[in-house]
Amino acid sequence: MSLSEAEILSNIIRQRKTEKVLCEASSIQEIPSDLQQKNQQIILDAIETAGWAPFHYPRQIDEIAEPWRAHLIWSDNCPKIAQYLTSEIGCTTKEPNLTAGCSALALITWLPEVQRDDLGNLPRATLSAKLARDEEHLAAASAMVQNFLLILTAHGMGTYWSSGGKLGKDDMFQYLNIPRHERLLAAVFIEYPEMMTDGKDRKPGKHRDKRSNRWIREVNL
């Protein structure tokens, strides 16, 4: 029996999982050019489709309505970032190994209206209105990230949505030429299905077996 579109979507949502893939820079696997080209196009199509997430307020920076941006980093640049994290930033956490272990990396940012310097300088009413809109911008960008993860899952790709750690710092943004007014929401580490080998350190997400439906409440008046 063939599945309905709703059943297919439900299965993809449940199949999506967190898996951290780590390796040393010296152990990076070269991705054949044909696989790279095929999977890059899948990712480009996926991020464009993910952008159909709903948003409430047009952000209108650079005449772009969406309150998010996506910065895609392919495998040839991932080792450079891993090296920069280690040698220039002095990163001792997992970001260099995660960057070395992935096939591609998507840095997804959102565009807050309230910047660091605004907190003590804006009238209270103006600040309150901007913070309220920022909640909407952040929620919209998060919906876009989830769309992206689900499409990649449907293509058999592995993903890990990280908050980014050192990847979201000012010096890293400057290195990657990401504008300072953007704020990192998700560092999505992507693994192509053809590159899922046993030679990497894999760590599953911690919360998959803790899920329930007890957070659902039906309201009766």
C-alpha cells in the first residue's frame, strides 16, 4: 500500500535525528567530484525550498524580505575553517572536529532588529516593539532551519543542528565575511549518504529516547 503525502511527511519528521560526526583534520575523506556536484545541488535546492517557511514581518535588509540568511560552506573549505578555529581562535571544543567530519556546513543566521549597542540607547517603547518583532524573526528562522533538516533527511543525509559555539563569534564572522548585524542561529553539519563510513567518531543526540506527548493539552471550556 502506498503512503499518503501526510504519512510520508510524518515519517520524515520522525526519522530526522541528531548525529554528531567528528574526525581529525588529518583524516578528512576526499569527496569525489561527481558526488560533490550532485549533493551540492540537492543542498542548494533544499535551502531554497526551506525558505518557504512563514515569517510575519519583512526584514527588508538589502531589499530582502526574509529575516534569515544562509551561508553554505562546501567540503573544500571545511578543512580551512577547522584549521582557522584551531590555530587562529584557539578553539579547544568540538567545532574543529565537527567541521572536519562533515561533507558540508550551512551557517544559518537571523537578523535581529535590536543590536548589542541598542539596549541602553533606545526609548523603552521602541525597544519593546523591536524585541517583540525579534521574537517573530527568530521563530521564523527556526522554522526555516527545521524545513532544511527535513528535506536533507528525505535525501538520506545526516545532520546536526548546533548552536555553533565559536563559529558564531565576531572574529569567525569576519573571517567568513558574514555581516556583523547577523546572529548565528544554526550551524548545520551535513554528511552525504555516500560518505557515511565507519572511520568517523559518531555521537547520537541525547534526547531521542526522552520524547513523549505529555506536553499536549486539550482545552475544554
